[in-house]
Amino acid sequence: MTAKKILCTLGPASLKADVIAELDQRGVDLFRINLSHTPPDAVKPTIDFVREHSQVPICLDTEGAQVRCGTMEPGVALGEGQPVRLRRGAGLGTSDHIALRPASVLDELEIGSIVRVDFDGAALRVTDTGSGEAGAVVVGS
């Protein structure tokens, strides 16, 4: 019989000293940190934090960091042809503007770039860039 291995992804609900210690005591074999949900500047502090509470090996899921939007107002729907401002930082997103992170993504956008919202959601085409934000128009969903 093959021994089962337990891999545990650490995230907002489990990245706590008492939870990590309990998982360690219960025999977790590997902690996983998902880089799609961990900003680059938080990787080292996250590893250091886990190391303070456990010696269980850590792996980084390096599928690649993805652009994320901030918290959105409930019920926001984007319609084709609708203009949207893409901004850095926090703030509640609306049908008029959406905050993106990491903030550096706005420096990479070019006129004509396509930004997909929610994987299979709306597609936005960038229409202008500059000053920490970009303009876009909904081109499909």
C-alpha cells in the first residue's frame, strides 16, 4: 500500500500561526503557496512566516501570477461598447472603473491590449494609457 501525501494550500483563511501549527501536527507533507493569489512582494515574508511555525517543506505554484481586480460592487455587469477606467490600487470597483493589481500591470498595457475579466467574462480593449490608469472599452464577453 502506498502512503498518501497531504498537500495543503495556504491562503487568507489558513495563513495563521495556529492553523499552520495545527496542520503541521496533523501531518501535512507539503505547504503550497499559490503565486496567482500572492503578490510578488509578499512571497518571501509568507515563506518566512510559515518557517516560523513549521519545518514542513514549501512549494510555490509558479503557473504564473495573474492580473487581479479589486473588490467589486455587487451586481456589476459590463456591456459591449461600455467604457471602463482601469486604475491602480484599492477602492470598490464599479461598472465605470476597476482597480487592478499588481499596480505595475498598468505600466505594461498598450493601446489595443486585451484584458479579460473573470477568465470567461468580459473582454476589454485598452484605448488609452497613462498616469497610473488606462481607458478601455468592453469588446465582448
